[in-house]
Amino acid sequence: MPESSAAAGTGSTDSDAPSAVVVPMAGATAARDAAPDVIPAASTVAAPSSLQVLRSLDSGPRGLLEEQAGERLTRFGENTLPAWRPVSWTRRFLRSLRDPFTSVLLFLGLVSAAVASWGTASVTSVLVVVSCLLRSAEEHRADRSTAALRELVATTATVLRRSGPDAAPQARELPVGELVPGDVIRLGPGDLVPADLRLLRASGLTVHQSALTGESAPVPKHPVDTPSRPGGAADTTCSEQEGLFARPELCFQGSSVASGSGTAVVTATGAETRFAAAYDGSARRRGASAFDRSVHGISWTLIRFMLLTPPLVLMANAALRGRGLETLPFAVAVAVGLTPEMLPVIVTTALARGASLLAREHGVIVKRLPALHDLGAIDVLCVDKTGTLTQDRPVVERSLDASGRPNPKTLHWAAVNALCTLELADLPAPDALDEAVLDAAEERGEAHSAYDGVAALPFDPVRRIATAVVRRPGRLGVHTLVTKGAVDAVLARCALGEAERIRLSALAARETANGLRLLAVARTERPARPRAYTGADETGLTFLGFVALRDALTPSAPDALGALKDRGIAVKVLTGDDPGTVARACRDLGLDPGEVMPAERIDALSDGALAKTADRVTVFARCTPEHKARIVSALRTAGRTTGFLGDGVNDLPALHAADVGICPSNAVDVARETADVVLAEKDLAAIDDAITAGRHCSGNIATYLRITLSSNLGNVIAMLAAGLMLPFLPMLPAQVLVQNLCFDVAQLAFAFDRPSSEVLRWPTVLRPRDFLRFITGFGLLNATADLATFAVLAFALHSSATSGGQEAFHSGWFTENLLTQALVMLLLRTGGGLADGRSGGPLRVAACGLAVVGLLLPLTPLGALLGMSALPPLYYLLLATVLALYAYGLRAARTRYEQKWSRL
């Protein structure tokens, strides 16, 4: 079927055109302003014709001269998106220093150096460097993996260029970067649209715009100069949908050709395209994520404690013991002892290890390490419908007769039409609806080989129907015309009374309201003839019925939705599709859509009202990019940790608004660069794997924080009490440093622990208030054990008359500290303990090592160098009693704590 022409007769370039209609091309913006996309879709003013657009761009249907193209390339620049500059190692390293935990540790290192506590300063400096290097290396690996995905984009386009004014145009394959406004290009099935275009000619052209609009079905495109449809049906495309993307004559960069072919003129390139406008908007700064908020809250809690501790130590010693600045190193050592100095290293190691496992085992790339924690904290996941819940592939649901009753004959004739069209129409690519009809007919075992195809009039966006002419067995001299297509287009060609037409339209409306897509089927018979059939023959048809289709469901979606629900994650569907369509898909997947909220109702809500509504509603339909972003922001305002899965330009605002932006590897380039997490494929099951890994890491980090902070707080309280009760320092700064080093090495095992399945069932959020309650309760319990140890030491040393009271006291408390820390690591581990055998291997080994060091170090020459001495046997016997009571208290307190919070 020949292309419908919108610019016939425009054989000359606009160098011959009247200057009154030529738009000066002083820059790329002028070229864009000359394009028709500045006219609202619903405007009552007639859009400029293709000839006017060509003249405004100083071009013609035969394309540009090579000389013109070269001059415009210099003037407008290459047709490329703004470069995404890689972050240098130096900048990445310095950016890691902004982490609050790392900043606190660096500050303590500087203070230690200021008071000449060089050992503490050296250790903290090493920890800071190691943490920053680990984070920088992992983020560099993620950026490198993402950069490799940029090869999955179009690199060439078919362009018409001329060597001279009188030369014939030559079709050439040119890099898309060399396209300029005014270039005439050709489009075919599967092509990516390389720039913003205005169609000149088209034949059956449909375009996927889901990357830009979220609309799942291909959109028909044709020149605006095309006359009205036969039968009086006007082109209502623009009136049904508002916005530039609904304009049938415009194609935009970022979309792709689904079927058909066309010729178009480039109206905007590079930074002036709609795609680039969305890209530029992606650079705006995202608000604080769940990890950022948690880290800042806990950091400020620690900072307050650390700022308060040294002055208290100094004042108490000065008032009660008459000591002066000589206690400053001890005061700093106490503050360092309160700090979980291994936290930056453990957080970075746990996240980097989780990200590495995800990339290796599941093909998931985590570009921003804290995003892995945010994945574990997600309690709301926002997704679109197409490609996530459905496959963007239609399947036949049922076939109905004109009365609305099931009737396989309707599907039979639809399959005859589809088969004949595929055989005779010489289409560039099979139509998805035809394939769905034929698959359904094949499943029913229907055979259509008895029909001989005579001719086919394939579907095109103007007629919106396809007609097959066949010869039926035993019907000599008669041709049967079978027509299928859009309901209103087929009804307009049927011999029906007005009442019957209204009834059938109402029946169709009920079916479509239930989320089904309808094809109307009709037929008629004509005397056999050799003359070609045309659209004029598609009249006086007999209506047969409807074929109802729905989107094919993603096979893994039902199980994935169930798994997400079991993990305490609410799924919200944000789509540009019709409410009935998305509600039907949700019901088929077992996800109760409840009240489907269309976008127009969102506009009427304030931010506060939307926050409450978004928490309650599951499905939002007809969403624009701005609606999606506003819904995600409202959920975060309501206190939810949100993830958003998207793959198109229309998803960029929502990707930014979410705590975690997620996209598949086949997403548009700008979405991959914007997202925090890139999946191997758009599959909810892959998200479940990523969330599991995130909770794994977050659980280990939370366990480390609870155990370390509670132990440290108990030690600090005991140190303060001992400093006031004893005539000497309870522990020397060097001993504090060695003790902290032992703790740090042992606590690195938390990064390699394996939490129990119970920990993975619910979102893991680091809430500062929860931590404060936990560390206060268990810290006081730890301090009680320390004070009991003081009493044991006093009794044991007095009874045994051991010499070197200070050295023995230091040894006894050093040993007790390491043994209690080992107990805490095992008994307060999240999701397990010694009794149930769930303690992880790394933690068990680390705790045993810590206990061995605590028992043996005071007996070695190194212990003597540190100012420690051997202890009497009575002390170990009494210490075992204290540790047994402490272990019992830990288990009882933990059981009570878990019961209390399980009721909340």
C-alpha cells in the first residue's frame, strides 16, 4: 500500500520559498520554535502543514545539501545528550569523607593528635582511609558497569542528503550525532527515533512511546495533512489525549517504531529535544534518603555523647581527685571508646560485599552503596504496569457475538483475516494483535487452510481497520471480505440501524471498562472480480461480534507480588494506562486494586491530603511524570521508605523522588544513569533478590550498632564511676587503645554475618530513638556487670594480697571487658543466639578469639609492657559467676525487648 503523502509537490528546497514564511535559524532554539510542537494539542488553531514546516526549517522533502548539513552541524552542535561526566577518584574519595560516621571518626582522630595521643590518632586515620577507599572502589565499579550499558543505543539513522542543488537525494546511513534540524530521514520497524521529528509520509506507522509517556500500546502516527477517515469518522486522537505526545504527526527521540514505515523531517536535535529536556531535569539534587536520615540521626546522638563526655571526665576528676589536664588523654580515650570507630568500615564492607554478590549472582548493579541499605528499608514499592506486571503483549480473553454471548465463530473469522493479512500484505513486521488472534485460534485447533487469500488491505492508522478478501470452499464466483479493527471504525462500515449501533457501542464500552481491548469483526460477500479492492469496498458489512484481548501477564509477577507482601512491602501501581485496564491486570495477578484513582483526582488534592490518600490507594491511573513524582514524594512525607521501578524518560521525576530509584538494564540511557539500582531485567523477582540483599546488609549494620553502642556506653559509665572511686586511672590510654583495637578486629565479623530468616521478613530501618532505647537499657546492664567486676577485683586482690594493685586492676578490667564483649556479640546478635544454634560462623570465631585475647594477653610480655600483671585464680572463679549472671540478664532483657516491640 503506498505511503500517504503529506508533502506532495514540494519538490524544491526552501531556498526558493518566499522569505516571508522562512523562520531565521539563528540557533537550535529557533529551529525548535519553528517546529509544530509549540502548538497545543487541543488548540483550535490549525497546525501548520508539512510544507510550512519544511519551509520554516529551510529544507525540503529531498533532504539537505551536504554543505547545508555541515554548516548546521557546526552551528547547532552534535545530536547528543549532555555528557555524563565520570567522577574522578580524588573527588569520589573526598565525597566519601562527607559521610557523618566518617566525619565523626576523622574529628576524633584530629582531637587525639591535638592531645598527643598518637596511637589513637593513627588508628582512627587508618580506619577513615580504609572506609573511603572501599566505598570509592565499589562505586567506581558500579559506574563502570553502568557505562558499559550505554552501548545499547541507536548509533545510525537513514538520512536523505544531496551533493548539489540538482543532484538526486541519496539515502545514507549516518551516525545519529551528525543529524541536524532540517534533515529528512526514513523510519522502519524496530528503528529508534533519533531526534524530534515531523512526519511527511507514513504507511501503517505505529510508535512505542512508553519510554516517554508510560502508555503500553503502540501509538498510531500519520501526517496531519491526511484527509478524514472514510465513513465520516474524524481523527479524534488529539482530542482524546492532551499533550504533544498525542500529536499524530510528531515523533520524539526516545521512542521506537513498532510497525510500518515513514519519512520525517528533523525538527530538534541534541539539547533541544524533549528527551534532553527530561535529561537535564534529572540533574537536580535528590532529597535525603532513608539511609541518610538514619545516619544523620544516629550520628548526632553520638556527637552529643562524645562532646559531653570529655568535659564531664575532666570536671569530675578535677573536683573529686584534684587532677588537671593530665587526664585529658584519658578523657579523649573515653570519648573514642564511646565511638563505634569501625562503623564506616563495617558499613562500607557490608554494603560493598552485598553489592558484589548481587552483581555476580543476579546481575544487579548497585550504583550508590547506601541505596543497598535503602532497599532493605523499603516498605512501599511503586511500579508501572507495562513490562512489570504485564508483558506488553496481548492475548485473547474471549470472543463474543453481537448479543454479547461467547461465540468461537467471531474468533474464527478474525483469524482468517489475520492469516490472510500476514500472507498477502507484505508487512514489515507482524502485527501483535494478529499474532494474538492466530495463537488463540491455534490453541482451539482451528484450521484455515481451506480459505484461499485473494487480497489484503492491511491496517493503517487512518482507516483503523484491516480487510482480507478470501475465497471460501464451495462458493465459486463469490469473494468474502472479512474486516476487523477499532470498534467505531467497523461499526461505521456496517449496515446497522442507529439503535443497534448504540447498543453495540454500549456493549463495547462495558467490555473496555472491564480492562479489555476490543477488536470488532464483520464480513460481507461480493461477486468475484479481477479488479483490485480498495477502501471503498469496506461498506455494507454484516457485524459478527467482538474479540476481547488483554495484556499478557508477566509469569513471575504473581509469585513476586506474594513474596513482596510476605516481606511487609506494599506495592503501588503508577501507570499511564486506563483505570479499567490496570485494574483488570491487578485482579488477574491477585493484587486487589481497590479504589483506582485517576490522575485528575490527584490534581485536586493538597500535599497533605495526597499523603494520606497515597498510603491507602493501591492503583493510580492515567499518571503523568509529574503525578508519579508527586505520589512518591507524598508517600515519603507520610514516613514510608519508597522504591520506584521505571525505565523511561517519563519515570525520571519519580526515580529522583524515591528513596531508591530502580530500573532495568534495557531502560533508556538517562534512566540508567539516574537510577540507584540497575536490574538485569525488568522483573519483580529480581527486586525481591535485591531487597533481600539489602535487608541482609542492613540487619548486620543494625546488629553491630546495637551491640557496639550498648557495650561502649556501659564501658563509659563504668569508666566515669571508676575514675571517681579510684585514686588512679581505671585504665591507661594505651590499654584503652589496645582494647578498642581488639574490639574493632572482632567486630569486622558483623560485615560477614548471615542473619536469620526472621530478620529478612520485615523492612530494616535504623531509627535513632529505637537505638537510644536499646543502648540505654543494655548499656546500663553492661555497666552493672563492670561495677560488679570492680567489687570482685577488690575482693580477690584483697584476699590474695596480690602486689601491684593498679596493674592487677587494669588486667582484671581488661579481661572482663573483652569477655563481656564476646558474650554480647553472641547473645545480642539479631535473630539468633547460642541457644538456637543460629550464631554465624564468623561471629563465633571472632567472639572466641576475643575471649582468648582477654584471658591470655595480661599474662604475656606485651601485657607487662602495657602495664598489666597476672591475676589470682580466685578472680577468674568470681568473674565466671559475674559473667554467668550477666549472660542470664542479657537473655532475659533481650526476650523482654523483643516481646515489647513485637506488640507495637
